[in-house]
Amino acid sequence: MGAGGRSAVEALFRPRGRRDVLSQKGLQAGLGVVERLVERIRHDPELLTPGGVAVEARKARDYARSVIAAFESGRTSDGRKLLHGDDPTLAGLVEKARALDDRYRPTAEPIADLLQVAEVRRSAIDAANALDAAAPASSPGGARRRTGSPGRPSWRARRPAPARSAPRAR
């Protein structure tokens, strides 16, 4: 690992907030990032090559851009219509994904690049999860849903739930 990689790893463990100490939560989060990266590299050493980094970066950035485009079109990451696309929290998560994607710059240091890519991916996943939570739970088509067993699918039109009558007075 070169100087850029060491610097990127050190940044994971810098104190954040008002205190000049690293919190237990911050330490655990940083260790989690490093452990996941080490595990991915152990399973796929090709990630440490320029080509491996480029493929990972392209996949993460394409995903982030698809989440951003979905939000801009008023949809979730799986195509459902958003109920409240003007939610500032939702817009903030999508904007964070956009900023990280825009800020990504490849370097000559694969560890630093993979950490940047992981941050872009994590932010896009957070935004996609928030988008998906901000939509009704119906299927992407909205009008039909699948029922029945996997071996024998049946389709039926979605009907509104029956109205409940008011409780009787005694």
C-alpha cells in the first residue's frame, strides 16, 4: 500500500464532531470498511489492478447515477412512484450520492480508489433504500400482483380492501 492508500485508511479513523477523539462507533465503522475491503480483495485480487478498480468504479458510479435519475423522475430505484419526492431528507441523501459520484477521481493507488468507490456505493445504497421506503408497497406495475405458489403462478387484479363498518353501539 502506498502513501495514498495509507492516507485514505487513516482518514477513516480521524475524529469527527466536536471532540478530538475517535468514538467507538466511528472506530467500528472504520474497521468495518477496512474488513469488507480486505475480504473483497482476498476473494478477488484482481481488484488491486487498474482494470479491477476501473470496473468497480464504473459499476458503483452507474448505480449511483441510476438512483439519482430515478429520484429526478419521481421514481424509486425499482420504478415505483414516489409519494413525497420533495422530502428534504430524501433530497439530501440523493445529493450526497451525487456529490460523491462527482468528486470521484481515480488515483494511482488502488486502496484509496477502492475506498472512494465503496463510499460512492454506500451512499447510493442509502439513497436507494430511502427512495424505496418513500413509495407505496405495491408492485412496480401497481395494478396487478402475483399470487399463488411459485410452481403455479396466478394473476389477479388488485382490489381495494373492503370497507370496515363502524362498531355497533350497545
